[in-house]
Amino acid sequence: MGLARKHQIYLVTGGCGFLGKHLVQLLLEEEPDLLEVRVFDLHLDESMRHLDKVTLIQGDISSLEDVKAAVKGADVVLHTASLVDVWGRVPAKKIHVVNVQGTQNVIEACVTEGTQYLVYTSSMEVVGPNTKGESFYRGNEDTKYESIHEQPYPVSKAKAEQLVIQANGRAIQGGRQLVTCSLRPTGIYGENHLLMQEFYRKGQLTKGYKIRTIPASVEHGRVYVGNVAWMHLLVAREMQESSSPIGGQVYFCYDASPYKSYDDFNMEFLGPCGIRLLGSQPLLPFFFLRFLALFNALLQWLLKPFCTYAPILNPYTLAVVSTTFTVQTDKAQRHFGYQPRYTWEESRARTIKWLQETDAQRHAGK
């Protein structure tokens, strides 16, 4: 496998986000010869300003001029910036502007500024689960599966990934060709995962109990954020080799995290923090959950002119959690030597420690 070139400039779009922060920290740890790590985000985390070699750049991914200014002089772009919303908290138009137009802006900036290497953070939802609720069991990048999307977020990620893959080989300023690839994480977990924190706090509000909603037989693939960041770094290194097969490819992000239902997987972290899962089988029948999801969707539509009503449960999120979606592939290992940097035991321990420390800080602040 190739080694990173010295004195390079990396740009991380969305670098103040959940994955972005982990990626920036990993770059600083693993690439000591980098000249600069640029962090581009609409909302900057000032706590990152003290980091050596890090330059914070405030800008809007939907502004081509902002993106061009950030890309100028960069050797590699790691494009993680995205609006993740499956609840209806963000208007569909804004999701499209950020996720699709923003990605097009990054591509155009790479072309005009002569930046040759672009890694895009996609999502498993580019593939599915589809609206039919068909299982994706131990699938890989070549598995035949009918990807049917209706919700703005998966539609936007699918369009953005297509733009990135189609851009591979485009002529760029300076006479070279753009090299792109796309990484598809399954559900990411780890330190600073806000949804996990939300589940924990809701468990505390219900006196430490959580009701099982989905059968344990429904399995999902999950991946630790540190391993997703590690895969970004490895693919960015290897794509710069002239013989690399990476250009125009897509890769699922995977590690040794166990296949479990969302309820059971989340309990791997919530359990040690004092939350208990009630029932070996769902306590509520599926038709009731379906009714409640449809009712939430109707209520959301009725309240839209007046306020934003966006509960976690809606028809799309119910379909996702109740449909098996697991990945089994070694493509990343074959193409660029990927092996998880963190074991399942390490990933679990780090996530639990973060939840416990966050809770302790919250109580100390009262």
C-alpha cells in the first residue's frame, strides 16, 4: 500500500461534525508530515482552533465561491459535509441544496482549482433499506438490490454519490485527471453521537427502562466512527498511487461490530449506563407501531404551516429499523489494505466511557 505524500494539504468539509472531528484528529495522529488540515464548516467548533496545523474556515457548502476558496491549494478533499435528516426537521429543498448542490460545488472546485483527489462520505441509505422493506442480508458492493427511495435524505445521498462517481476521470486544471471514490458507512456510532445521547437521556426520563420495539431477529450492520475515519485516511493514501484501482469505486465501511437489531445494539452501550431493555419480544404489536408512524406523518403534515413536528418514529424510520440490512465484504481490504483500527471491544468501551462522562458532566453542571 502507498504512503501519504509529505507536506500535503487536506481539506475536510463538515470537519466540525460527528465524523469530521474524528477524521481531523486521526489525520493529525497518523500523518505528522502533513502541511495543513483545513476544516470547512458552516458552524465552527472553536475548541479545534488550538490544534496544530489545523485551519478553521467558515463557509457554506452551497456557495461555490466559498468552496473554491477552501479548496484552493489543497491536495486532497475529504467531503463529509452533509445534512442528515430522516425525521422531517429540515425542508427537502435545503437537504437537496446542501447534499447535492454542495457536492457538485466540491467537484467543480476540485476541477477549477486543480485538486486531484476527492473522497466522498456517502451512506448505506444510497442502497437501502428500500421502501418495499426487502432485506439486504450479508450484501456487498455488487449485490443486486432494488434501491427505491422517496425520502429527501436517501434521495439526495444517492444523487450526490452518482455525481462523485461520474466525475472520476474529469480533466482538471493543470492537465491531470480527477480521482474520486465513495465510502458508504452503515449506521455510525461512537463518541459524540448525538442520537445515542438522545436515547440515553430518554431512558433516564423513563426511570432507566426502554421498551423493545423491534424483534431481535432484525439485524443491522453498524460501524465505529473511528474505523470510518480510518478508512477515509487509507483510501486517500492509496488513491494517489498510479496503479490504484480506487478511482470511480464505492466501498461499504465495515468493522467487527456485531449484527444486531437497533434495540439490542444500542443496549451494548446503554446497558452499562444503567438502562434496561424490557421484553425479549416487542411489547407493542407492529401494526400499532405502523399506525403510530402514519399518525405522526399526518400530524407533521397538518402542523407544517405552524411549527416543525418531527418525532423519531415515522414510516421511513420504522421501515429502516424493521428491515434487515447487513454488509459482508472485503473489497476495502483487497483494494487498499483496510483492516479496522479499533476492535469491537475497544469501540464499545470508548463509546460507553463517553456516555458515562457526558452524564457525569451534565449532573455536575446542575
